[in-house]
Amino acid sequence: MLREIDRVAANPAASAADPAFLADVLAGFASAQKAVPARWFYDHRGSELFEAITALPEYYPTRTERRILAAAAGEIAARVGPRRAVVEFGSGSSAKTPLLLSAVAPSAYVPVDISGAFLRESAAALARSFPHLPIHPLEADFLKPLALPAALAGAPRLGFFPGSTIGNMEADAAVDLLRTLAATLGAGAQLVIGIDRIKGEDVLLPAYDDAQGVTAQFNLNVLVRINRELGANIPVRAFRHRVRWNDAAARIEMHLEAQRDLAFTIAGRPFSIRAGETIHTENSHKYGPRDASLLLRAAGWTPVAGWTDPEELFAVLLAEVAP
């Protein structure tokens, strides 16, 4: 895989750069702690690699959340009621979505994702399983307010935000995002959200640094994307995947560590990095039960129900927009 990465990095394709991607990368590499926002992981290859991560034995969140949803589906449906339009934020492969759709009998489904090609593939696969359900894929950055399809006008809405994606953000940004989701969904909306729990490093660290190295490939792929889309010449093989537990901030941190002093360009601008210096690529915050409720309330959501697994590794919460 690393030889393939270097081959792509050495010969980047000429393509129009996303202005937001370019701005985030240039600002991040100019900072004292170099960084790339985690949302840029998800080009088509990054989305494929993340789906592979979810099937790894070390990666507990996906299978645990799926079990919770399967067990709680009937109660969720009873609280939500039928004929809501389900809007899934960061839908990815929509792997957990059938559990919810089968239970709540929705009037429509809107998967929202930043990776357009992957979004369309996933929506087509889901349409085969739900042939009578109107599906409206929406390629967009859900961090910003969205205009939902006109077909949803007048329908009550149920947001679906699984996978503890909210954990990728600092608390203030997480509150802002939850407020944005409320504004997008509108009055009377409800939200099913997955939130990862605080637990021991013996469980957390392997989940983000698996023995097969799939998470390392996922992390390194963001450099491949920068090379390909931003005309950069970063020597990808000179970096390695690093994972840390930051106990004070209750979060897993993913970094890419330079193995030697490096100089390279991004969109024609020169950058350098010293051996041992890192590029911070992702945070994954973990929450206690009261922390999660406080986060939702701060953003204008009222928690109304919650479910967890027997080991309390993960939680699924149902909230509604506060009047």
C-alpha cells in the first residue's frame, strides 16, 4: 500500500482544488501545530478505508452502535412516530441506516455526505433494499446550514447522526454543529445521535491503531489527497501514523509524524517539517453520560431517551428541538 501511495504522490493528477480544502490545508500547515481538519479524510478512497475500519475487530464503535440500534429500534419508533423524513448527516455507506428506516416507516430519506461519488453509490444500494422509499442524496458539507430537498416540505423530520462523528469536534464547535443541525431540520425535529463513551486506553488505543494497519492507511491517505488535489509533493512514506490518548481533554488524537526533516510545496507554497514533528489530523472526544446530555442541551436539544450496551462502551440518544 505504501508503494502505491508514493506512486500517486509522485505524480499528482491535475484537478480543480476545492477552495475550502485548499484554505484549510494552507492554514493548517502554516500553524505552529500543523493540522488538517478530519472532514478532509473522506475522498472516495478515504471513505472506502473508513468502511474497512468499521469491520476491524479492534474497532468497537460501529458494531456496538449497531447492536444498540437493533435492540432499541422498536422503542425509538414508538417515540418518533411514523412518516418522518429521515435526514442522515455524514451518511457514508449508510450501513446502520436500514435498522432505523425499517423501524420508523419514514416518508423519505436524505443521506448527506461530502464525498459525492461514495454517497451516490451508497444511496443506490439502499434504494435496492427500500424500493418504495423516496431517497434524495445530498452532496454537501453538513457543518454548514443546508437547504433540504423541496420534496420534504411540510414533513416532520428526524435527524440521524450515528458513529459519534460529533466527537471529532471541540466542545464549542460541537455545540455550533448541533445548533446548525437543529436549524436545518426545523421546528419539531428529533435527532438520533450516537456518542462514544469514555473508557480505558486498552480499548481505545487499538481501536485507532489496528494491527492490520488499515487506520494508518486511512490517516496517510489525507496526504495523498493533498498531493493529488492541491498540486503538492509531500513525501508520504516519510510519515507514520501515531495515536495518543489525551486524558485531560478526554479524546483520542491521530497524528502523522515526520520521520526526518522534510521540505515540500503545497499549491506552490513552500513548507517544512522537522523530524518528530506531527500533523494533527483528528480528535475523537469521548463523553460521560452527563457530558453528552449537557452538550445537547447547550445546543438547544432536549434529550428524551437514551440507550447503551451492557458494557456501556457507546450510547445512542434521542433528542428533540427545544421549544
